[in-house]
Amino acid sequence: MDPIVLADAAENLYPARMQMALSLGWHIVFACFGIAFPLITVVSEWLGHRRGDGTLTDLAHTWAKAMGVLFAAGAVSGTLLSFEMGILWPGLMDRFGEVFGFPFVLEGFAFFIEAIFVGVYLFGWNRLSPRAHMLSAVPMIVSGMAGAFFVVAANAWMNNPTGFRLDADGRVVDAQPWAAMFGPSTWPQVVHMLLAAYMVTGFTVASVYAVGMLRGRRDRRHRAGLLVPLAFAAALTPVQIGVGDWIANTVADNQPVKLAAMEAQYETTAGAPLSLGGIYQDDELRWALEIPNGLSLLIHHDPDGVVPGLEEVPPDERPPVNVVHLAYNAMVGLGSALLLLAVVSGWTWWRRRDIPRTPWFLRAVAVSGIAAIVAMEAGWVTTEVGRQPWIVHGLLRTADAVSPASGLYLGLYGVVAVYAVLTVLTAIVLRRLARSPDTPAPQEADAGTPDRAAGEVAVR
Amino acid sequence: MTLAEVLLSCMFVGLVAYGLFAGADFGAGIWDLLAGGTRRGARQRQLIEHTIAPVWEANHVWLIFVLVVLWTAFSGAFAAIVTTLYIPLTLAAFGMIARGAAFAFRKSITTLPMRRFLGAAFALSSLVTPYFLGSVVGAVASGRVPPGIAAGDVLTSWLNPTSALGGVLAVLVCAYLAAVFLGADARREGADDLAEQFRTRALGTAAATGALGIAGLFVLRADAPLLFDGLTGRGLPLVVLSVVAGLVALVFLWRRRFLPARAASALAVTAILLGWAAAQYPYVLLPELTIEEAARGRATLVAMLVALAVGALVLVPALAYLYALFQRSPGGEVREGPTSAPGPRAGAT
């Protein structure tokens, strides 16, 4: 390769990483709603029908429309991602596409099914019988979760590449896509993500109604709108903490350097402490709060277990420690705070069949949505930045996978601009939907012929 | 047929579906752009929105399908294409985002300036996105994408006569397909004057497409001789089929028989896309990389074929159900229920 092209690749690396991070970080929030919102909505619809409670079915209808808006935003941002996989990281796709590309094919089908049934579910409101309508949601729920499985499985493969051999020249031979889809990281990562999606969706939707209640709207609709999603999120938060332990152990077994970066630990230590906060400088973590033997206890379930440090690998194979360590701490800290909220909610519900009557509870719920989103993003920063400098752990460096095409870095500006506009628009539409629930969702066809519609327009 | 050819054919089925469904979808956006002022164009825009609202996401998933099949089964060719052509592809992706977002959100927004902004974004991106995609096809078909990562020229690969021809042709075909589809829908909805309007437009765009097609032959002979040879050689029967189907569609349109015109038009577009495939066979990237060279490991190809077969078994009934549900339930027959009170429509007031 001539030197000009190489210079371009180096120049492209940082903007390409930022572009991917922004695109993924934006998409993942909407993907969460695509995964978890259908079930929460249908449960509300089902409760409404079973109890003959119009408030709950109305609520479900509003949520279905919000789901349509969020699904549309997720769909268009997902399209960009599938282009970016090749445009930004051709080295990855060229060399390993045949090994780990397969789950994306399955994800294509899952997404297609979900798109179809989101359309059916929205269009079928009041057109199908309640039973048929709720049944039409089942493919939507299943395919949303299946899609998450496939995408996260591909990511898990990048953390723990399996299902192939390399020949003497480093070329892939004997690619086994099914085996590649079920590597050691797949299940812990998938379960962690599915639970995160329910937490993000549950807390975020509940927070909308908590804000309404703080403003004095204490009607049945607001109470139910807070309770149903909060019940999902609160029930799953303790499970998520347990799954966190599972995934941390998977990382310790397969990516010890990532774990060392998460804990900002330089030296290989027996009886390693659990470090909270602090700044990593000159191979040392300063000003951190340490829980003695905590890390060894967590990872080996033995206070004197040996935990490898960053010193085990040369400096050019270590990730940026501060980003990983602080992102990890942020995720765990916010997760713990959400656990506290979940425990308080669960306790009061168990004792009194009611939510706590203090405004502090509503304030906590009001910020829980943002907290859950930040925790989820921090988790992705931990796993993605923690894998650096590798794009495929131990096999392919990110710097070697980036496209050397000249001018590629300009794409970052475009993506920043596009997502800024898209964020504002989504916010406007959702606000409008919250204020007047009659606003139609994108997938809903206008009821009425052009003639009638034009007539109505003229009347106004 | 080898395993690789079967897979590439499946990918091509996705490409044809994308061309037909998303093509009509883009075209509807183009007519939205040309519908005239806010008041005058309102009824046309209503029809357009009504026709594509429920299915627009499903239409565009075909492209994702094409991409993932390419990158898994023909990873090297995929990497070569998307890196050399990253500029038109990125612009097309931005166009899809602008289009999807604007279309999805504009009916939920009532303020006029905002609706105008979104409407403009929807319509403009409907025009430029098929242009960029057509220019990508032109680049691949004229052999301007060599194997290797970013090995081709990132500018001249898509700024050249064949790409320009591909882009303009794509826009015209989208507009034509949409006019035929919308004409049929307007007829079904009983809006005969709108049906007439779209019939005139379909005839007009058909004439323009035909004229450009003939002029295009000379462009191809000068700019892309390999493709020209293929189209007039192995691909000739398909090209002829496309022309005949196009003429038949015109006859049906002339007689105001929209539904057969729809089928004949779809056949014409399918045939010309297949003609391109036949002209390029056995190369994925003209003039070097053949299908067999580009195909990856056997286990991957088999896994994909299994997935495609099972996926199709699930997908086809679901898709059929979706289209059937929309086609047989015009908006007027809303079942009355506790929550069916029609809200204030976000009309173009």
C-alpha cells in the first residue's frame, strides 16, 4: 500500500470510531424500545380488556403509537448502521464477514417480521377483535427479542471470536457460522442487553407519568401509566444485578485485560480490591475508594484470588483505562441506585398495594429513565472501549480494519448533523403524543379517502 | 447452478423486490415534491400518504437483506463496493434517514412551517436517494469497482456517464412505478380525477424513460462496452422482454386498466434488472472477480441458504397478511369501539 493511503487510514481511525459510536449509541436507545415496549404495551392492553378498564386500553393505544414513532426512528438509524459496517470497517467485513455476518442475516428477517407486525398492530387497533389484535403482537414481541439476540451475538463474537480457523497467512478457513453465533460471551451479553432494554423502557415510560404527577395530574391514567412500566423495570432490576456478576466473570475468563481496565488495575494482584472512581495516571489509580479484596471475591468468590492486571500485556494492547473504568463505575453506580428504587417500590407495593406517597419517590422515578439510559450507554462504552485496541479480540486491530478511503472523516460531520435534527424531531413528536394522545403514529394509515380528507381540511 | 449462484440469485430477488416496492415508495415521494402548493397538492399528498404509510418500513428492509447477504456470503466484494462507493452510499443512507424520519413524523406534527420543512425533506430525499443508488449500480455495472478495499477512485467511480445514466433512469423508473401504483389506488378509492392525473404522469414518465433508455444505449456503448456487449448479447432476451412488457403496460394504461398495467410495469422493471445480472454474469465485479472467486466458505453459504428458506417460510405469509389487511380494509370501515373516536387529523391546513 502506498504511504498516502496509509496516512488516510490513520487519519480516518478516530473520526470513524466516533461516527460508529454516535450511530450505535443513538440507535441502541430506540432499539431498547423496539425490544421491550411491545410486551409492556400488550400487557397493559390485556389488563384493560380483562378488567374492562378503558383507562388501561387507552394507555396501551397511546403507547402503541409512541412505539410506532420510536420504531420508525430505530429503523432509519439501523439502516445507516448496516451501511457503516462496511463503509467504516471494511477490514473487519472483508476478513471475517463470512464468520460473524450470519446473525445479521437472521436479524434482517427478525426486523422484517417486527416491522410487519408493528404495522399490523397499529393498523389493527379497533379493526381486529381484541383477541386477534393481542395475538398479532406476539410475533412483534418475539421478533424484537430475537433481533436483539442476533445483533448482540455478533458483538459477542467480536469479544470472543470462535467458529473458524486461521491458516498460516492469517486467512479464515473452515468458517462455522452457527458455532460463531454461540461463543462464550453470547448468552451473558444477550441476557444483560434484554434486561437492560426492559429497564430502559420501563423506567423511561414510568418517568414520563411521574413528571405528569409531579405537575399535579394525579388521575387514574397517570397512576396506571407509572405503575405498569415501573412494575416491569423494578421486577427485572435485581435480576440484572445478578446477570452483571455472570457477565463480569465471563469477561474475567475471556478478556482479562478488559477486566483490568474496568478496575483500573495495573499490577497482577492476589486479594485485589474493588476500586470505585479515581483517575488512572502513570500505571496507577489515584484517589479511588477501595473495597479490600472486593474484586477477588467477586471474580473468584475467594478473597485471595489472583486477578491479572494491565501489566500482563504490552502498552499497545491496553484500552484507554480511564474511559473504561469510569464508564463501568457509572453503570454499576446507576444500576445500584435503580435497584434501591426498585426495592422501595416493591416493598411499598407489597405492604400497601400503592406507590410511596412522597414527592421524592416521584422525583426519583422522574429521573430513573435518564439514569437507565445513561447506565446502558455506559455499559456499551465499557464493553466496546474495553475491547480496544482490538476490533476482533486478539486477532484484528481496529486501526487495521478502518477504511483508508480519502475524505472518510467528513462523514462524521454529516452524522452529527443528521442525528442532531433527528433527536429534536423525535422529541417534538413524542411530546406532542404525550400531550394529545390522538396524534397518529407513522405506520397508521389515515382513515378516510382523499376526498373526505380533503373535505375535512377545507372545513378547517 | 452452484451454491454461490443460488445465493446471489436470492440476493437479486431481494434487489428486485427493493426496486419494485421501495422504488414505488421513492416515486411517491417524487410526486409529493411535484404535487404543487400546499392547498392544491393536499389531496395528492393525502393519497400518497395513505398509500405508503403502513408499508414503508417493510419496503425498505429489502435493502438491508441485500446488504447482509452480500457481506456474509461475498464479504470481499461487499467491502470493495462500499469502500470505493462510500460517498454515494453515505448520501443515500442520509437520504433514507431524512425520508423515513420526515415521512414518519410529519403526520404527527401540526404546525405549518414544521410540516413544510418535513414535507420538503421527504420529497427532496425521495428524489436524490434513488439517484445515488442508481449511480452505485452504474458504477458496479460499468466495472469501476475493482476488488480490494477502497481500491477504486472514490469520485470518478460514481461521477461518470454510466452512473449518471443509472441515477436518472432510477429516478424516472421510481416515478413511473409510483404513478401507476398510485393511479390504481386512486381508482380503488373512487378518486377518478386523481387517477386520471396519475395516468397522464405515468404515460409521460414512460415516454421519458423509453427515450432515455434508447439514448442510454449509446452512452453504454461508449462508456461501458463490456456491459453493452452483455446487454446486447446474453442479456438481450431479457432486455427485449422488458421493452415488450413496458409497451404492454402503456397499452393498458391508455385503456385505463390500472391493475394489469401495474403487473406489466413490474415485469418490465424486473426484466431489465435481470438483464443487468445476465449481462454481468459470471462476474460480481467486472472485469475481474467472478461469483465463484468472490463466494466465501461452504458452511457459511449452506447456513445462509437454510436461513433464507426458513426465513421465507415465515416472512412470505406475514407479508401477504400485511398487504391483504391493508388492501381489504379501506379506512372508512373503522369498527366502532370505545377508543375509536377519530382524533383531530394532522391535516395540511
